[in-house]
Amino acid sequence: TTTIAAEATADLIFNGNGAGGTYFWLDGRRLDNYGTTTLNALAVGRVIALANGAAVNNYGTFEVDGSNAQWLFTREGTLATAFNNSGSFLKKGERTTEFWGITFDNNGIVDVQGGGLGFYYGGYTQTDGETRLSGGNIASGTPLDIRGGSVTGSGSISAVVRNAGDVSPGMPPGPSG
């Protein structure tokens, strides 16, 4: 297990321009974030590979900056992998961030501030907390399973939504009143 303490900051900055992107591997391990973790890249797509039952447990702030590069979280191997969010997951920047084959469980805040956030072959489940569209969009190849909490803001959701929570759409764009 790798732990980022509550007072700590981990800035994972990728500044190479390797063809096909750069991989960061979490193999059979757990990353427990209680502080602030920021993913940032200066160019090309970046991959966070979770392998052999690896998991990311976020209790603090996990920020993915898609200003300059697309981010892909992917499962490698046959064992289930997960991203468990009990803190704040912030998706920034205009480039897309996608989760492929990884179960994303939310009972904190997922705030899509720009670009797209996608879930494919793993799923998105929210038992409490908030999924917030603050200028970004969500897409999923599997149903978004909202068992509790709320979905708020303005943006689009391109997916089947199973909803047992509260949905509070934002105001439509354009002049009001």
C-alpha cells in the first residue's frame, strides 16, 4: 500500500512525449490518498494502469488535469480493479478522461469541470455524495447506477441512468427571464 497523508501533496507530472503515451503502473497494490493528488501531463495521452486487483482509494482530493493530454485509467490482467472515491474527484481541462474495465464507486464528490469523463466496461456506482457537472460531460457504455446522493449541474450525460437519488439539472444556456 502506498499512502498519501492528509497534509501531503503528490503531483504526478508527465512531461515526456512518448509515442502512444506514457504508462504509470499500480500492480497488485493499493493507493490510499488522504491528501491531494494531481495528475498533469504536458503532451500526449497518459495511462494509469491498474493491474492484478489494484485499487485507488481517495479520501482527500484527486485532481485529473486534462488541459494538455487525455487520461486513460485501464484495467490490466484478469482480477477486478477499482477506483473508490470518498473524497473529491475533480476532472479539469478540455481533454477526456476515461475509465476502462475499472469499477468506479462514488460516495464523495465527482466534479466534472471540463471536457468529458467516461466509464466503459467497469461501471459507475454512486451510493451517496454528488455527481456534479460544472462545465463537463459524462459518457458511459454501461448504466450509471445512482443509488443515493445527487446529480447536479449543467452538462450532458450520454448513458442510461438508473436513478434512486436526486437529480437537479442546472439552468439551460442562454438569456433568462
